[in-house]
Amino acid sequence: RSFTIAVVPITFAINYLIPIIYGEKWIPIISIFNTLIGFMIFNSLFETIKSYHISEGIYKNLILFGRGSQFLFLIIGLLFSYYYNLYVGEIIGISISLGFLFAVIFLYLLINSKVKK
């Protein structure tokens, strides 16, 4: 969870640090890094919820809703990138971030519905 809190300062700092550390030719990486902010925020939440599902032995929900939403958004992003001839790096970053966001939402809703029963 502490890494999730650290994402905001890291994101602001990385915009200045990448050109200083790696040089000017690495500046396009900053936009890809910025699109992966959702992944950095929701990855630790996903791992926590994943651990709960594994401890409860609910692999079906984890695979179907957790990993399924991640792959679905990745495929949608790749098809979108191919169809509109867009830069793949940023589209994949956005797709991965959205995939983790929806995986956390779906798995949390499943936990919540199970607890209410």
C-alpha cells in the first residue's frame, strides 16, 4: 500500500528524472510511464484481493474476472491501436491500467456480494 501512495510523487519526479538520467532520446518513455499509473496504483490492490481469493480457494472468479478483464482490455487496446493506427506503447499502458482497475472492481464486488450473503 505504501507503494500506491508513492506513485504520485514518483510520477511527478519521473518527468524530470528520465531526461537527466537517461538523456533526451528517452523522453517518449515518459508518456508510456504516465499511462501505467493505473497499473501502479491498482496492482497492489489486485494482489491483495487475489490473495484473498486464493486463500478461500475461489480460483474460478480470480481467473474469470481478474485475469479475464486484464486480457480483455489488452486485446481491446491492441485492436483499437491496430484499427486506428495509433502508437502502441501508450495504448497498451492505458489498456493494462484499465484492466487492473476493472479486475479490482469486479473482484471486490464479488467479495462484497459473498460477505453480504
